[in-house]
Amino acid sequence: MWQRSRSHVRQVVEQMGLRPAVLCGGALLLSCLLVLALTLSYSRAKSVVVPARAPVRFFPTHVPVVDLFLGQQEQADLLCEGSDVCLLFYYAPWCARSVAAREHIQQVALRLAEEVQFVAVNCWWSQGRCRKQKNFYKYPVMHLYYRRFGPIEYKGPTIADYVESFIRRVLTPLTYLPSHTAVHNFISHHEQGVIGFFEFNSSPQPPGYVIFLSSALHALRRDSQGAVRFGVVTNLQVAEAISVREDDTVYLHRRFNSSLVFPRAERNFTPEAIIDWVYENRENVIRWILPMGTKSYSLEAELHKGPALLMFLPHNPLTASHHLLSEVADVVRRYHSCCWSHLQDDGLLPSLQPHSRFVSSGPACCQSLLLPGWRSESATTNASVGICELCLDRPLSLSKPCLCSALELEAVLDSYMSRVSVLVPPVCSSVQHTYSPFTRYSACCRRLQVTVARHCPLQADALAGLRCRTNRTLHFYLLDSQLAWPLARKLGALGSQSTLGNQSACTFSTIVDLGAETHYVLENIEKDSLVQPLGERFILNFSTPYSTLRRHLVGQRELHPPQSLIQEVTTHTFMDIVMDPERDVVLFYYTGWCGFCTVLNHVLLRLAMLFQGNGTLLVARVNVALNDLPWEFMVDHLPSVLFFPRHRKQMSVKFPENTATTLPNLVRFILQHTSHSARVHAAGPKSLLQAGSVLEAELRALQGEVLSLQQDRERLSKQLTALWHENRRLALHAYALQGQNAELQVQSGRLQTLYSEKSRQLAEAVRRLQELAAASQDILTENSLLKVLLRVLKEGQGFCTILSWAVILSKCV
């Protein structure tokens, strides 16, 4: 049948090749028929796409949240325009994070419903306007609008307390400072403080104040944690406390360097310029790192900057600061305070900042000097030192900051010495330069009694100014233990997530040195001892050139392996098992992701079975991906095998890398080094030699078994080769039979066709023969009648008889 179809197709192609017009017409006709068939087929097919279900409310009806579950973005915009502060919560109903954040948003909405308009928008509904306008790659997304300023995206943890804290900062972006006490508290409680002075006498809302307010909102947009706080002063007397007298002045307070005033002559007074200036000149000595709930590289980027001290503390952004936070801030301040500036904060020295004595008309350069003439030491540890803070202030057009020469500072000191006596109580002087009416200089000197340790130079505090006296500078970071406790567990913290309610169990401190691939853990932490005194000693020990801190090793704490011939080793059991002086230990280094290590498991198991019952040799393994080891016991590649002989663990031997890791090679390696141990140690030489001879006999038996296995393998290989050839011959014969069978089937088809044709022809011949037989019968009948008629005529019968016979003949005919 197939052959006949092929022959018909071949004939059609030949005919169409002889007539190109017929060929084109046939191709066109076939194309039309194909398109028509496909159209009819697809028009009759039913749609297999199930329509999406209609969305439902995401928030309950009793919660003060406007739930636009149909994605009505235009209605959300109208609601935000009609309220002072609006929170837009974009969610996807299927998103697990959106479902988890729903409960926290409900709590915040119940607390701040009277102040904030809460709107939730289903931004996943395909027919909604939000899905068409927004292109979010994650959910949920929270945007805040403050009087049509926005959006301010919240990127912190989706927890009720943190969300509420951020919303309250947006509600009050500026802190009003009405008195000197408020300014002092604002500067003391916040690490980064920006104060703006604006007089509201001329207008109800000065233009500079609007720009400053917008700057505070821009800061929240850049940093949702609110590390930089903004305050506003409207009273000139209060502003003079920070040496600010001009209207529309922005003041940046810094603890370790001179505070700055926004240079309006050099930069445009715009919110973007103010924020850029603040972030360029701020002092970021301690930073909060909060997990965002998504994959983030923020912690890794900070750890690459250098050694980092990570402190996990309980933190509630809505309540007052934890007492540990103030202790941490004090330690960090003393650590970064250089050139005796920490003595000012402790009340030992008066404030020596130039702006506290005179109005600064330009940049000032200051330098602290230790006067040799004022220093006196006694037999005790008490000493008297003289400290002077020299400052030179010049107009902006004459110089740049911090370019004062030593001669100018020396002139300042000489002028001070000529005005006051070195023996009188401390005096501060601020005078105008004789030759330049636009230049002023000041000096403050005093005598200080300090206690000097015998083993260190003159210093009041060992931690003070340590950043400037060590090459191992630390970066300080704070983490909320409620959120980042899994990270603390990985770094070596004890206790689980359920034990965080205990105050002493939720604090943890560690130093991570990513460059040296080490980290240290502050151990033996008791309540309220995270910072003082253990924390200070922890920092001091790390900063010494030869640190006494021990590298913390992270390993599996609880391991209960099944009974096996191979001993599983962890970080905590390494010294007890491997370094046992009474046993030889074969240690196998592996990881779960190492494929070659998995291949060698059966070799290690056979090795353990071979030495089973030998109490002096132990086969063990360690997963180095889950268990840290001391540097001297680490390997450079996996898999690796190390042999630790007894009585001389310091002489461990590594299995050669260029040798195949097989059972005979491992046994030979072990026997080689155990026999050397027998020769070195005189204790029990006979037993060691006997054990060596037994092992050698077992090795020879194994070698014989290996030889017989090799012979069997060769014999089996020959048999497999013969079977392969026979299989190949049979396959070729089967292929030939298949060809013959195909030809026979073709011939059978032809014979069947010929038989059908012959049968048809034979049936046609039979039909014709039957017709001829019937005609012959009629002719014979007529012939018989004619013969009778002729006989009658010959006999001379009458005319009537002839007529009767004629009638009969006619009827017969």
C-alpha cells in the first residue's frame, strides 16, 4: 500500500514537473486546503485556559484599612490627596510575605487610624489599574505620602513596631527644640543631628523652613531607619548655644570633628544639596543593620570594610532606648575619641570647641597640645599634665579648613602665654589678631591630674582613642536580636529563638574579621555585662598586636550518628577523638557537595571493616563544610586523608595526592607509618611487630584476592567480548531478515493485487459464458423447432397443422 502511494505521488510530481503551471496551481490549492483545515480545527476546539477567580477582600472589614482589592489605583490616589499622611500597602493575595505583613499592618492601623489614612491595593489583579501602572518585582510594597510629598518607600522589616516607628517619623520629620535643654538632649541622644534655625517673625512659614522640612523627608526616603535626625530652632538665644545667629542656617553636629554649617555660598540651598552635604560630612561610627526580609548584601558589604564588632541587642523602636544602647554608645565614643577629646565629654576639660567661645566667621583649624612644662610625675602613679586646645579662625576667602601652619598655632600659644600665667587656674582666651581684623584665635589650657599605669604611657583610659593607636580598627554594628538571632546562632550564640524572652539570653557579641576568615565570640556573658567590663576587655584584647583571643570554631553541636564502623568527628569532639595519644587515627575529610568524596565512601568502609576489632586504630571522618577545625589541621582540597599516629600526633602524615585512593594503597600507607612508629617507640615493640606481621599477612592475602579478581575480570572480559560479537552477528542477521520480510510483504501485496484483478476478470468471463450458454440454449430450441417444421413439411401434412406449428414456434420465440 505504501509503495503504491509512493508511486502515485511520484507520478503526480513528474506530471507537475512537466507542466510548471499545474505545479504552482497544485501548491496553491494544497496551501488553501491546509489553512482551511487548521481554521476549522481551531474554531471547533474549546478554550483550555481557566479564567481567574474574582478577587476578594484582603483585610477584614473591622480594620480601618481601605481595601481596594480590584486594584483601583485612581481611587487610592484620591484618598492620599485628601489626607495629610497616607500609607499605601501594595500586596499580592498569593504572596506569603503579604499575608504575614497583613497582621502587622492591622495592628498599626488600629493605633494610628486617626492620624494616618491606610489604603491597601491589590496590585496583582490583571484587570486593575495598579497592575497596568506599577511594575513591582516584589511584594509587599509600602509607600508613604506626607502632604503630597512622596512616595517614601519603607524598606525595613514588616513588623508592627518598626512600621509604626517609621510612620511616626514621617508624621513628625522635624523635632522642635524650644530650649537649651532640648538642644542638648537632641544632640546627646542622636548620633547624627541636623539643626535648622529659622525665624518665623517675617512670615508664617519661611521658604527656608519648607526646604529644610523637605530635606528631612528626603533623608527618610534615603534611609528608612532614620539614622539622621532633624531638629528646628526658632529662638535666637537657643540658636546661639550652637553658635548660630543667622536666619536660614543648617547646622550639622559632629562629636569627633568640628561641627559644620551648610555653606550656602558654595552650594544651592535645595533639599537634595542639603542631604548630599549631610551624608558627605556625617560621622557614622555605629550603625544598625536590620534584615529586610529579602536577599540582601548589606551585611557582606559592611564586613568587607574591615573587622566588625557585631552586637545583638534587644531593641524596640517604639520604647525608650535600652540601657545597653547607651553603654554601647559610650564605648564607641571613647573608642573613636582621639587627642584627649574624651576628657571633655567626661567633664575633665572644659569645652574647647572654637564655636563655644566666639562666633565663627569661617573655617577653623584646631590642634590639641600637651605642654611639657606642665607635666610632672611622682613616685606614685599620679601625674599632672597640661593640655591646650589651640584654634585659629580665619575668613572663608583667605584660607581653607585645616590648613593652619605650625607657626600660626605657635603664635596663638605665645599670645596666650603672654596674657595668662601658667600657674593660675585654667583660663580660656579668645582675642582678635593684631594684624588682621578678620582673624581670631583662641586657646584653652588647664592642668589635669590623671592616673598613669606602670605598663602603659600617660593615659586616663585604655579604651579612649584606641582607634588612633591600633592598626586593627573596628567597625561597630548593632543588630536586633529578635530579628537576627538565626545569624547569631550561626556565629556561635547559644540558645534558641524561644529563649529570647530572657534578657541575658538575647544578647550576643562577636568580632568578625572577613579578611582573616576568623571571628571571635565574647563568652561568659552575664546580664548587663555585654559592654562593661567584658566588652571593653574584648575590644582591647582584639586590638593588641598579639591577641589572646581564641578563634571561634563553628560546628555541629548535637550529633547522634547511627552505630557505624566509621567514627563521625565534629568540631567539639575533634581533640578528644583524633588527638587521643593511645590510638592511630585515619581521618577522612569530606563535604556533602563533593562528588569524589561520595565515590570513596565504599573504600573507607572496607578499610574500617578490615581493621575492625583493632583497638589501636580508628577510622574517622569529618564534614569540614559544617565543622571548623584549627588552621593547622585544615586541608587545601577535598577529599583528603590524614593519618595521626599515636604518641606523636604532631607528626601527622597526609596521603599522597598522586596515588590512587584504593584499599591496598591505604593499607600500605597505614602499615608504613605504623611500622615506623614501632621502630621509634620502645614501649611494646613485640606487640607492635606482631600486629605489623598480621597486617602484612592480611595485605598479602588481599593482594592474592586482587590478583584472582583481576584474572576473573580478564576471563569475564573475553566472554563478554565473544557475547558481544555473537550479539552483533545476530543483530545483523535480524536486520537482514527484516529486509527480506519487507520485500516479501511488498511481493505479497503485489500478488494480492494481481489475485484480485484476476478474480475480477474470471468473474466477468463466467458471466459472459453464462450469457453465451443461455443464448446457445435458445438457439438449440429454435433449431429443434425448425427441424420439426421441416420434417412436417416434408411429410406433407395439412395447412392447419403448419399454422399450428407456426403459432407454437412464434410463442416459443
